[in-house]
Amino acid sequence: MTTVEAVTELTLDRFHKCLEEGKPVSALGHLLIIVNLEPTLKAQLCPVLLSLLGSLSISLAAEHRYEDLLKCYEEILGVYGDNEVVLNNIGSQLYRFSHLKESRLYFQKACDVNPSYLPAFRNLQNVTNVLVERWHFRMLNDTVRNETFRAAIVKRAGKAAPTAIDIGTGTGLLSLYLKESGAEYVCACDYSSVMTYIAQQVFDINLPPKSVLMVNKLSTDMRIPADIPFRCSLVVTETMDSGLLGEHLLSTLDHAWDHLLLPPSPSMPRVIPSGATVFGTPIQSNKIARKNRLLPACRSSEACGEQLDWSGLSVRQIKSEPYDTENLYTDAGCRYLSDPVELFSFNFNDPQEIKQRLRSEIEKSVKVKFSQSGYLDAIAVWFEANLDNDLKITTSPLSEDHCTSWHHAIFPCDSNYVVADTEAVLVCKCDRGVLNVRMDCDISANQSVIPLEESVIRFLNSPSYLSALGKAIARVCSDGLSVSRVIDMSLFPHQGLLLSKNLESKLLAINDLPNHLIKKLVKRNKIKSELVSRKTFCETERAKNDLAMEEKYDLLIVNFVESRGEISQDLVKMTEEVIGKFLKPNGTIIPCKTEIWGRLVSSTQLVNENRVTNPRLETEFVLNKFINEYRVSTHLDVNMKEVDFEPLSEPFLIASIPTRQMYSKDNLSWEVKVPIIQDGRLQAALYWFNTALYNDVTYSTSSDDSFASQAAEVFSEDIPVSSSDIVILKCLYSYGVIKLDVV
């Protein structure tokens, strides 16, 4: 035995001893020594390292030794820096402990090492979306918003207001406008460390050194003189959400008046915007209604098939916020049932009014006259901000000059039918800075309801899918296949419960639904309770060995497509285990395959939500390139019927994946030759899923009442194409992750 072999063997013994004693840091040191001594063992020991990473990260994080943890990662990179699996694993551990910026660096390194490694690709997309929300791109591409703020700042800043604070600076654009307008002192603040980093890059390249003081804090945490040396003469802010107040605008301004601004001046307004007015109107919208409550069959254009009896049961979407957000600019099916009415107005240059709004509950009633008949599905709310006495911006979906940065606040109602020329009272409340709106004829406010996730309600409001699923089950039965024992992993076990009701099938429903809802439906539909059992996904995972000892099941019903328009990795993983342990070898699986369909398009709308293309932010200021580093290619929750696009191809089949290949951990790859049908600039590929439920029974998530949205892959650069061209689209798939690109 050579000296190296002897040392390696000794070190290996110490490595195993450290593992047994629960000393992951020491174990890591020994493992890296082994690999350095015997590089041929590098690949063999990689799985051991990956297993060690988890315990190492948990151990050091529990002791808050994050610097030591990062040092360990750096040591690992010295040996495994070219291994995409290790890099992705380190990124995942950092993400788990909320070190998002650092995790993104490792995911990016993994993608650089192997662009086809799909777990790192998805992780990079996900963490980037968390770090920089997509509305930043839409906002910077909104010329109306930008130029109106610019004009207001030019009028106010400078000699009259030489010192200014930009609250919630984002990329720093308003601070650039302040310096352009002659402000001597500008402080920009933002809570996000990533946006602070981007803004500082923007300031460094566009302005002389130290032109803007950048503070990585909420403005409400800033103090004089710790953060800024003196009170300032002007505040500019865009901390307004779709309902105006949702980003704590009033408390932000209240703090600014108390701690950061000079006293109010009748001749010199100190806040841009100077005030705002909130408007609302009742609307009918199938799109909104089907996310919030079960709709009657009369509101569907599709045949519903057999339904469960839901009488006496009322479900509503789980609410974590006072209101939802929707883009009414593109909702062609939205009907406005009355003229807009004013709900509240705010004067941001009156600190006493702001305090009153924050310290009290203000409620008012406004009469609404319905101009047309329809279903009262929601109250839509938007705002008009007065930047000064002359300049204003509006988010009204009824205005041709609206900003595109903000969408609209939606307060769902109970879908009562209202008649033209009748009246109702709209009750609006500003409760300590929180906006709430309802109609007095909305019975849902006083009704006992069962809360469900939006995705489940959309699923139940998809009669075309439920009908297709019923047809598929009927075909299974007519082919003489057994459905005596059924596992239903759908968002809601609709078909499984019907099988228990009609055929007395033994049902195992695997979902995270409220258990009392299933019990009530079983009782309401006169289903024998002993036929139905339910487990959550976590319970199924924990009990999989016990379940595997039971009699196997005949039929598995699963739905891989999430409501956002992507494949669920969790369901893919669970399906692999269920098929392997619970399903009979000749058991039936619905669906039998999943197809990815696509269409090549040109779409300015998609591009504007993907990256900053505003030419003024390339010529007048250098800004685009810094924020565009955080763009992502995959856009989820896309509604093709609301996207403004020019089709450059017909719809085409991208890939067909049998269900037993859905959990392939190796990349599946396809290249598709796509004929171009007209000249244009290829910017994106829209895609959706067609599922073969059983034999010739199919369903498409592009259906009008689909439970799932569609998705888009937006390419990094425009590609000029002509009608005679053939474009080759490459698709990679692995374990639920899809990546599309033009070859």
C-alpha cells in the first residue's frame, strides 16, 4: 500500500467516524482531503457529499453560523465547482435558509456549467422571480407613468425643493429625475437589498460619485441623523398598489411627515403625488367569478356531465389579502354594470388628514344605479393620482390614457343577478389605512362558508374537464377494466366520489382539502362513509410503506397541470411513488399521456413583462441592462385569450410524454420543425397541455373554462422571421420541468 493509499484509508475511517458522531463539518473536511488525495474517487463520493450537505447546512444554520456555512460551500467549490448537481444543491440549501441572493449565484453557476440541467434552471427562475417581481419591468416600460412623474418632478424639484427623498426607489429612476431637475441633495431608500444593489449600479453609471445617498431600509425605519442629516423639502414615492393603499402608503407618509419632511407649506406641496381619488364600479366577469365560488350550470357554455350534490354547502376562495388583483385592461368578458363612483379621496400634503385616516375607521355609503343587467361578480377599484394641480395619472380601465403599470383591485361578491335601472348601496371603508368595499346586496358577507384554494375552485368550475373525465371513466368501465379500488389525486376528488356513489368503489383521496368538506359531501350525496378515505400528501408520504401493504388499487386519477400553467413537481414525485407501490401492475392511469402544444408569436405585451425595452432608459439614462439581468424566460399564469400577439405559426405538437415517463429524472429531448406563416419578429412561444385521459378522450388546458392558465417562453432576443422560414424549437423535459428554446 502506497503512502497516499494509506492516508486515504485513514482519512476515510475518520470521515465515517465523524458522521457517526454527528460532526458534519469535520466529516466534510475529511471528505475533501480524500478527493484531493485520490481525484479518481471524486465522482464516486459525490452522492455522499450531497447527503452530507443537508446535515451540514442544518447543523450550522441551527447555530446561526452562516459565515462558516458559506466558507464550507467555498471549500466544496474548490473541488466540485464544475459539478452542476452540487452547485444546485448548495443553492437549494441557501434558499431554504432565506439567503436568496447567494442561492441565485449558485443556481446561475449550475446553469453555466450545464445549461441543460433543468432542476437548476427552474430554481434560478423561481428565486429570480422572488428577488425582482415582474411588475418592475411593466412599470419601467410604462411611458405615461414615467413621463408624467418626470414632468411633476421637474416642476417641483430644484431651487424650490432642493432636498428630496425617493421612497421605494426601485431601480432609482425617480432619483435620476430629481437630480436632472436640480435637486442638490437626494436620498433614495428601498427595503429590498437586490433593488438597492440595482439602484446603486444605476446611480454609479449615470451620476457623479455620491450624488444620491442610497439607504437599504424601509423609510419608516429611517431616522435623523442616523440615516439622513436633516429634514427634506420633498418626498416622491410610487408605493401605490392596485388599490392605492395596499403597500402601506398612508403609514409611510405619516412617518415621513413626522420624521423626514419639513413642515407643511401652503405654497409648496411637499409630496408627489399630492393626492389621489379611489373609484369603484360593480362588474360581471366569468373569469373572476370562477376563481371565487362555485358557479351554477347556467353560467357555463360547456356540458357539465354528472355533478355532486352541493346543496347547503358554500365555498369561497381563501383570502389572505383584503382584495385580489386583476388586469381588466385585457378582460374582454368584463361588463361594467354601472358608471364609476368616487369612493374616497386623499390629500397627501395634509399630515393631519393622514393621521385621522390611520387612527379611525371611516365608512361611507354610495348609491349605485345599475346601467345594465348582469351578475354582480365583483367590485372593481382603481385610482387617479394627482401628481400636482395639473398633472395626473389614472389606472382606470375605462380610460384610453391609463397607465399600464398597475392592474386593478377586485373585491369579489356573491354573483347575485341585478337588473338595469335598479339601485344598490356600495359600502366602502377605510379602516386604519386598509381599504374594503362591498355591496349591501351581497349576502356572502354574512354567510357561513368553507374556504378553499383558488386552484380548487377553478377546478370545480371547469365543466369541460369534469365532463371529459367522466367520459374517460365510462370508457374504462365499458372496456371491462376494474374500478373497484380508486386513488384520486386530483385537486378535488370529483370523479372518485362519483364512483363511490354510483359503483360503490373504494376511494382513497389524496389531497390537502378540508376534511370536514369531504365528510359533508359524502353525507349529502348518500355515499357510504366506509368507502371513502382521505390522506394529505404529507400523510401519504409518511404512511407509504403501510399503504403499500394493503391491497393494490385498480385506477389512479391524477392531474399534473397546476393552475399557473406548469407541471407540478410534487405531483410527479407522488405519482411515481403511488404507481410503484399502490397501483396494480395492470392498473389504469388517467391520463395515459400528456402532450405539450405550442404556438410561436410576436408579442410586445409579453416582452414588456419580461425585460425593459423603453428606449429612453437606454439613451437618456443607462438603466435597462442592470434590471434586465433579473429577467426570466418562463412566464406562468398567462391567459392566451388576453395576450395581445401576432401568430407566427399554427398551433403545433411539441412533445408527447406517457404518464410513466413523467417522472423521468433524465432529460427527455425533442426538436420540432415549425413552419412560419407570416413575416415578423419571433419573441415568444406560448404553450399549454393536451392530456389524453383514456384512448381518444382528450382535454386541453387552452379551453375557455380551463382550470389552468397557459404559459410562455419569452426569448432573450427578437428573431426576425419570414413566412418561408422553418424554425427549430428544442424542448427539454425532466421531472416536471420544461425548457424551450430556438436552435
